[in-house]
Amino acid sequence: MADREIIFMIEESPEGGYEARALGYAIFTQAETLDELKEMVQDAVRCHFEEQRRPSVIRLHWVRDEVIPA
């Protein structure tokens, strides 16, 4: 039986663009734009799971570090 959703942690890449890493699965992808990243995440999920075990929802969790003066 497939999990209902899979969660990806999204971060800006130090080299530019974005990186996406699945929580609890060995899935990683990257892209230059957010629209391209969404497509790459969908493709990575399709490649990783067989159709009957594929999650029905992909959740993107955006992580952003912000440094402010003390």
C-alpha cells in the first residue's frame, strides 16, 4: 500500500538554483528555477516508485536560513 504523501525539503543551492531532498527516502534532485524543480521532483517520484506504490501527494517544505544582527 502506498503512503498518501511524500515530503521534500527544498533549499537554495550554494551554487545557485534549488535542491530537493525527500524525507525518509533516497531521492534527491536539483534545478535552476522553482518551476523546473517542481517538474524534477515529480519525475524523481515517478522514477523511484512503482505506480501502485507511488504517493498521491508531494509536499514541498521550504527551508530558508536568515541571519540577522544580534
